[in-house]
Amino acid sequence: MKTRSMVMALLLILTAVPRAQAPRPDADPRIEKIVASISEARLRELLTKLVSFGTRNTLSDQTSPTTGIGAARNWILEEMRRSSEKLRVNFDTHTILPQGRITREVDVRNVMAILPGRSPRRIYVSGHYDSVNIGGQNISNSAAPGAAAGPDRRADVNVEANGANDDGSGTVLTMELARAFAESGIQFDATLVFITWAGEEQGLVGSSAHAEDLKKANVPIEAVFNNDIVGNSIGGNGIRDAESIKVYAVGPEDSPARSLARYIRKSAAVYVPSHKVRLMAREDRVGRGSDQSSFSQNGFPAIVFREANENFERQHGANDRIDGVDFGYLAQNARVNAAGVASLALAPPAPKVTNDRGGNLLSRDPSGYDATMRWAASPGAVAYRIYWRDTWNNDWEHSQTIGNVTQFTMKNVNIDDFVFGVSALGAEGQESLVSAYVSPVRQGTTIKRP
């Protein structure tokens, strides 16, 4: 009987398949340049202007040129246009009827800047620009969001709500990345969309309407990098953490969102090694959420970045001011975003590892005791990399770069013992997301009874 150690030794040999001619370099100078171009000073300048509008409540004044959400969104639109003529900047407008926290009919306008790529597949970077003041938020003893620490001011939609960190930080991060990518001079394979959402504080209204439209139009969305509360480094407990960022990703363990989260951590280790990416195996914080959920619910891979240590007293109230934002920390979080987005946008799309019926293309061929992986060719790929790990582990343990083929067999490897995946490599070494071979949950049988 072959032992497990003998099987693993066999896996590591794999000499029969031609290897790729262009191994991925440790760092791509183009990506290094984008990461280095992120400006802490510009982030500060943008946020200073953003908070000057007093409030950005979705139901606040839409006509004033100086205060309220109307003035704020017009400024974001024009600032995105000024940042680069290469960006296609417009409002993404949805008329919303009264429902939930939307107490009257209102136009919700997301501000969207598109940087066209060679292919229609899209990568999103986002944050929500609306703000709210409900008298403060103290959730230290409750998982439920919105527990008021002071008088509830929901009815007063024009009360001061600077929203410097929630989510001015994610808004200006998105705006700065739009400028950096558009002015990089790089032709990306993926089309990049930089979008700031409205209506998040009223129940993810702006992002939900947008994601529903994308699903109806069958738009290929490869990844969503959502940023919500990413600028404060000192938690309400007084502990400072300016060296890490959390990435939340909905399961199951081999979901596209989890694949994206692993990818972000891997790219950050190359381009922003001083900043730790902490992967969180849940959709978001307990009892709370953000705009990535709008995409997850419509079948698109989406994650959310969150600061390492939140201060709940500086959210949803008058205390969320610009003096609570650490711009050095915010800039580092922007660089982590930039590294992941650029790496993914320069790579080929991830291989498709399912058939037209959704079944995975993993089999026991040819002997019944082998592991054979098949996949559809990815446009622009010159090689592929296979991955495998023990079934109880949640991150890849082994990998093997192979040639420009669409099938690979591991002899005498039981497919029940490992999880398998495959990624695509481009001509310049950039790697796609890993597509895992995941068996769907078996459907139960309805038992007929008298």
C-alpha cells in the first residue's frame, strides 16, 4: 500500500509536463510605480473638501451648490473628470421609491469613472460617499448596528454628518486610485470601474440597484474591491494598529470571494510588504454590512476592506471628523488596493473549471485512481498553474507551473483527499485568480409518504 508521504513525493516530481517559459517575477515595475504614486497629500486634500459639504445624507439637500449630497456628488464627479481625461465619468442614477429608510422618492446617484481595458471583464473599486448622523453609534455591548449613544437624529437629514472615516476614507481612496491608474500610462486587460455609492446608509440602495442592473445585462464582473471605514488607526479601546488591514470575504471556503481575498494578501506581500492583510472568513463584521453584499447577492465576487481596529464612537455621528483619520494609514490601505487591482487587471481572466451545466471538470481519469483537471483556455494565457491542498486546510499548500495546456493529470492521486485549483499566467508573468474545483452541495431526495 502506498503511503501518504509517497503520494506527496510523487506530486512534487511531475516531470512529464512542459513548464512555462516566463515565470512570474517577484515584482512588476509597472505595479510598483502605481503603488508608489499613491499620494497621502492628495488623500488629505480630497477628504478636506469632501467633509466641507456638512452632510452627505442621501435625503439631504440636492440643489445647494455648497452643502448637502447634491453639492458633494457634483464635486466628486468634476474632480474625477479633472483627475484624468482618460476616465469616462458619469452619474449612475436610480429613482428610488419610499421604502425602508428611504422616506420619500429620491434620485440616488452613484458617481462612476470607467477606465476602459482591452477586454469587457470588469474590476470594481468602491466606497460609499453618503454619510449619516444618528447621534453616534455605540455597539460595544451589542452586535446590532445603529444603537444610538445620543438622541436619534434620523429625521433631520440635513444635520451635520461629516462622515470623514465612514466612509469619506473609502471615497477618497477610490478617487485617488482612479487618478493613479488612469495616469499610469498602462493599457490594462480588464476594464476598471471606480465608483462611489450613495444610499449605503439607507440599506445599500445605490449599490443594490447597480448590481441588479449588471446581473440583468450579464456584465462580466471579475472582482469588487469595496472600502468602508479604512482611515482610522486608533480603536475605541485606545489600541493603535497602523500596520494591518482586514479583508472580509463571504464563504464557502473556496468561493470566488475567498479566492479574491487570498489574491489580495499575496499581491500585498510583494508590493506593500510592511502592511499585513488579515483575512476574515465571514462576509462582514457581526451584524453589520456594506456594499460588497449587493454584489455577493447577485453572484459577483466581492470583498470589503475594513480598518484593523474600529472606533465605534466615531461612526454615524458628529464625532466622525477629519481629525480622526490617519492619512499615512489610509495611504497604505490604498496601496494594498492598488497592488491587488493592478495585478489582477494585467493578468488573464481566471480559467473556467465548470461545464455548461455548472459541474466541475475534475475526474478520476484515466485509471479511476488519478486526478485529472480540465479547464477552458483563458484568453491571453501562455501557461497555467495548478494548486492543491489538504481538504481541511483553507489556503493552498502546493503549486506547480505547467505549460499552455487545458488538462493535467496527477497519477495515483485520489481526488477525495485534496482540493484542487488552477490559475492562468500571462506573457509577462501576471497571474489570475485561482479557480477551485468545488462540488455543489448534494440535493436531498424528497421522500414520498402516504
